[in-house]
Amino acid sequence: MRYVILVLGIIISLHFILSFSHEDYGRATSISNLKNTITGAASHQPPYKAGVPEDYYYHSNGTAPGPRANAAFVILARNSDLNGIVFSMKQMEDRFNKKFQYPYVFLNDDDFSDEFKRRITALTDAKVEFGKIPRDHWYQPDWIDEEKASKARDEMVKAQVIYGGSVPYRNMCRFNSGFFFRHELLDKYKYYWRIEPDVNFYCDLDYDPFLIMQNEKKVYGFTVSLYEYETTIPTLWDAVKGDTIIPSCSLVRSDRPPEFMDENPDMLQEGNALGFISDDAGGTYNRCHFWSNFEIGDLDLWRSDAYMKFFEHLDKKGGFYYERWGDAPVHSIGAALFAKKEQIHFFNDIGYKHNPFQHCPQGDAHTKGKCWCDPSDNFDYHWYSCLARYDKMFT
Ligand SMILES: Nc1nc2c(ncn2[C@@H]2O[C@H](COP(=O)(O)OP(=O)(O)OP(=O)(O)O)[C@@H](O)[C@H]2O)c(=O)[nH]1
Ligand SMILES: [Mg+2]
């Protein structure tokens, strides 16, 4: 008996020594972790790795039983994008929406042609609405210094920056950053799924991602993340951060006009995803962004006071025109600062391609979705992808 007590004593002492001297050992054997393992709650891994619970799935054909979320697809397009939109939308219908029947909202800075409307409505039984964007939500504002803007465009053309010389492209980026969610046709909705022309949806989606968003209180969903071209956003982070030191959010000097965080130090969400966009606790932007040609999001994130103030501040800086700020980094920085990291979701089982990158589900997810992409062509942990940084926030 004495020996049993002695051996037990040695084991317990060793456990305590290892717990303090080896972080991983301590973490792996902590009471809370053991409890998580027992209850199945994932710890130290991104929530998406646990997969979507089976009771969300509807594998049969025919209309899936309710409930539905208050959601719509949002498609910004020109009449000339018609064939590319048909290509994307037909796949969305076949892979998902035939069974779920979510409505579509099409937006354009021009009037949609009758042919556009006819060919689009022929593709679905769901409701489709076509809207025109108000002029002041689209065009370059008159307080932008056009001489400065055109010089910047010329320089970007010389530097061979993609769309560097285009004003309509800049209008589009500014609209997607700060205006699409204010269009009256979207007023009645809470969630949206953005679709672009010429994209691929590779897998059967037998569950409703909007319900995941709603039930799990997610506010932003993505499938691909990557680095932004430096030349398109040289002063973007400076306009966000200014002189503020994060995480203490205190000012160091004030000899220049204040930037967004200088003026709104209380607006950052606790437990946010700053770790995704910065490797030095907010000192610099690492250029990681969610690729916004695919987005499933909560419109209330963009309608929030924090994001509206954030957008207004960026807009006044003029960087949508003096540089070529994209809606992807602007949305990503907004989501990273104003949402909790758990509220940003990687839709691992949605196979998706927008040229030139694709997310192709791996292993069981590929089989379950009957995906037709080549699993070896997958951007997830490519050197130019930011998914590893997203994962790291949870480890
Ligand atoms: N109405 C309208 N829609 C536009 C305009 N420019 C772009 N879009 C739409 O805005 C979205 C993004 O434009 P894209 O041209 O796909 O931009 P991108 O994804 O950065 O670049 P690509 O590699 O060409 O796809 C798409 O849904 C386009 O249809 C425009 O001038 N007017
Ligand atoms: Mg595109």
C-alpha cells in the first residue's frame, strides 16, 4: 500500500512539473480541455474543423423543409456580364438553391435590359428583383481631386496594376465597400450571399449556410483568403489605425489629423480577429483579406454604427480613388475589427472557384458534397493563402 501511495505521489508531482514547464502538456491535460474532449466541444482548433452537424443536412431531392433565414443572393452586374452570371447562377441553382429557393437581388448602375431579365428569371423558380443603384452611391464624388486621382491612375497603369487605370472599377469597389447594403431592395433582408460572374460551385450543398450563420451567430463567411497587392492600398492601414497603439488603444502623438481608431478607440470588438490581419498586434497590416467575390454575411455587420463610421472615415480619405482600395481588404479589416473571431466562418465544404484560385474541399467533405473539383488543386495552404493565419487565431 505504501508503494502504491509513493508511485501515485510521483505521478502527481510529475504532472504538476510538466504542466508548468511545458505549455502544450499543460494545455492538453487541463480540466477544461478534458471536459471539452468529453463533451465534444472543440478547443484550440478553428470551429469549422468540427464540421456541420448532421441535423442541418437535407439529402433528398425536392424542396427542403423549413425554416429559412431572412436572406437573399446579391449580384452586382452589368448587362454585358449576362453570360458570366448565367454560368454562376445555373450552378448555384443546381448545387443548392433548387432545394432552398432563396430570392435573388440584382443591382446595376444602369438599367437592366429586357434580355438580361428574361434570361435570369428563366433560371430559377425563386423570386428575382432587379434594382438600379442611386447615382450618389456609385459615381466618383465631386469632392475628389480629379487631377490627383488621374495622376494616381496613370502611375498605376505604368506599374501594370490590374484595373489600375479604371474609374468604374473604383466605383465598384467603393460601392461594394460602403453602399450595397444600403440599397432599398436589401432593406428587408438580414443575410446575403454575394455571387460574381464566371465562378464555379463545385459541390452539392445539402444544408443551408444561412441557418448556420443565424443559429451560430456568425456574421461573415468566406472560402478563400489571400494577400492584397501592396500598391493598391499603401495608406489604407494608416487611415484605419493612425497613432493608436493596439491593444491598449492609447494615443502616442497627435500632431496630425486623427484617423479612425484615434477617434473611435471604443469601437473595436473584444475577442476580435485582429490576429488575422496583423502579425504585430495591429502595428502593421499583413495584407491578409477574405476574397470578397464570395461572401456570406450578416448585413447588420455593415449597417452597424462602427462599420458605418469606419467606412465614412475611409471614404473621406479618398483612397478609393487616389489609390485603388478594394472592397475585399475594406470588408476584411471591418469584419476583423468589429466581429468576434468565432463569428467569422470558413465554409470548408463549399467548393468554389473565382479565377485564378479555388477552394476544393478535402477528404470526407469532398465525398459528402460529391464535389467535381480536383482535390489536388486547392488554395487553402498555398504560400499566398492566409488560411493558416485564420486557423492560428484559434490555436
Ligand atoms: N453594374 C456594374 N457592375 C460592375 C461594374 N464593374 C464590375 N461590376 C461587377 O462587380 C463585381 C466585381 O467585378 P469584377 O470585374 O468581377 O472584379 P474582380 O473580381 O476584381 O476581377 P475579375 O478578375 O475580372 O473577376 C462583378 O459582379 C461585376 O459584375 C460596373 O461598372 N457596373
Ligand atoms: Mg470577379
